[in-house]
Amino acid sequence: MPPASTKAPTVVGAASQSPVSSDTRLAPGAPGYRRMSFALFAAGMATFALLYSTQALLPAVSAGFGVSASAASWTVSAATGALALCVLPLSAVSERFGRRSVMTVSLAVAVVVGLLVPFAPNLEWLVALRAVQGAALAGLPASAMAYLAEEVRPKALVAAIGLFVAGNSIGGMSGRIVTGWVAQLWGWRAALAAVGLMALACALVFRAMLPKARHFTPGSLNPTALARAVRGHLADPLLMRLYAIGALFMTVFGAVYTVIGYRLVEEPFSLPQGVVGSIFLVYLVGTVSSAAAGRLVGRLGRRGALYLAVTTTAAGLLLSLTDSLAGVLLGLVLITAGFFAGHAVASSSVSRTAKTGRAQASALYQSAYYLGSSAGGTLGAIAFHAGGWSGTVALGLLAVLGVVSITLYGSHAARVRQRLMAPAVQH
């Protein structure tokens, strides 16, 4: 038996390390973390590829059905709007049946609808199918955020969510590039079929790779409890600011990428559909900026990272006003980098801020986020008709100004709280 003098330090050391060693949640280097990251990356790819599958094809859809840009934009807005409306109810379902199950069923239904979309006989049917697809996809974003908040250690959460958002950017990029070139060769219907097949492959990878949840506790489908959780989140000033920031960032992004195809196929650029689709390679910048969001927050703080994101986005909007293709591309790079960084910071902050009802907190963020996308797509097309590209840029700058105002208000509120708490601390 060891002497008492050596036993005490051993016990103290074990106690000091127990919070780390007893935490069985996933972290970089831990078994299952890489599989989880790869699975949710694939789910993120499929989500954005399907959700925005018609966005790069809007000029071709307009020509195919003989409709205006604002009418064709509803093939995007219907999907994002339906997602925004359904994400909260499906997050409640995930509280009862599990994040993994809800994500699997949602992705499966969205893929099946995606394989039917190319056969839509008219614009009305296309919009209706896209709405169903958006509603199905609603089970993914909030459930994925809640899954990560439960299964990943807090210090690794921003990085893990950043990888999921990076999958969004890769899916958005690859989907648009594929649709652009396939549409140029075989038409927009074949392009939508190609996206459906790509999403099917991602769904199979997701199901095969995602680890089973180890920290999920089933709840009940209690409307009263759901309403109470939602009221609690909506009464939280910080969460409300984060919801508004997500919506405004997505308004900019939705407006820009809904309209950019129309601008690039017209004078002075007159680019073919395949080249317009390739413009979405700038999404790679979003992959890098979203994955780097954790480091940005570590160096600049949450508000500092948001200020950098909005400054970058605003600079990109202004630069895109030029009639130089290089200037427009650089502007899109900056807009994309700023948007994905801001989105990763805001969405991860929601997961960290909500102590209870995380699925509902994430669902409310996703609702605001995709309502911003739906509004941005429709309003961006209207602004483009009214004032050309400068009208779309003006709309984007107005949304950016909203983000700045909200962040400044948050900084002011934090300083006021600190001054009020200072006497109590001194006392």
C-alpha cells in the first residue's frame, strides 16, 4: 500500500483532471469525431445542393416557361420559405424521436422529391414540388445543430458547426456548377436530375457514417412545453439579436445569388450558362471562412468577428458594381467570405447561448435565416427589375447596415450591464 504522502497528491490530481477525462462527448482526435464530421459535411452538401438547385438555372427556367425573373425566383423562395416554416415543428419531432432519425428521414424524402422535380410540367408544379422539398429539408439544419451541441465538447463546437456550414458551401457550389454545365449541354431538367443523384450519394454516405447519439435524452411531443421553450428563446435579447443577424446576412446572400445569373448572361458580360454556373466556385471561399470562424472568434471575440464579416460583405457589394468581370468576381468572393463567416459565428453562438431547448433555439435561428433567404431572393429580383444590379446592391447594403446596428446595440447593452454589475461586485 503506498504511503499517505504519495496518495494524497494522486487523488488531487485525479480530481482536477476528472472534468476532462469524464467528458465522453466527441472532440478532435477522439474516436468517431472524424466520421461525425464527414457525415454532417455530406448532409450539409446535400441540403444546400437540393435547396438551391434551381438558383443557377433561373435564366433557363425563365426561358423554358416564358416567365419573368421574379416569377422564376419563386422556385428558390418557395423551398426556403417552406423550410423556414417547418423547421420548428420538425425540431420538436427530433426532441422525441432523435436527431439522427429525423435527419435521415428528412434527407431521404428531399432526395426522392429531388428526383421528381425534373419532370414538373409547368412552373406551378415546379414551385409546389420545391416547397415540399424545402419542407422535408427542414428536418436537417436544426437537428444537426442540436446533435452537435449534444455530442461535441463545447470548445470544439464552433469548429464542428463550421465544418457543417462548410458542407453547405461545398454543396451550394458543386450543385450550381453541375447544373450550369449540364444545363448548357442537355437542358435545365437534366441539370436538376444530376443534382438529385448527387444528393442521393450524399444521403447514403451520411447514413453510413454518422455515429449513433450517446447523449440524447428523448422528450415528449408536448405543445405546451414547446410553446414555453419558444417563448423563452424569443424573450432572450441575445438570441433575438442572433436571429436577426442570421436573417439579414441571408437576405444579402439570397438577393445576390438569385440575381447574379441574370446579370452575367446580359450585357456587358453575355456569359454562357456553363460559365455562369462555374462562377459559384467562389463558394470555396465560404468553405474556408466558415471553417475558420472558430479561430476568428478566439482572436477577435464574437462581436469583432461579426464586424469583420459585415465589413467584408459590404466591400464585396460595392466592388460588384463595376462592369469589370474581374471586379464582379472579387466582389462575390468578399460577399461569400463575409456571409459564411458571419453565419458560422451567429449559428454557433445560438447553440452556446441556449442552455435548454437547444433544438428549438437552433430551429428559430434556421427559421429566421431561411426567411431571410426567401425574402432576399424575391426582393433581390424585384430590386433588379426596378434598378438593375445597383438596386440589388442597395438592398444588400441596407441589410448589412442592419447587422451593424444590431451588433453595435449588443456592444452597448453589454457595456451597460457591466456598469450595473460593477457596484454589486465591489460590494
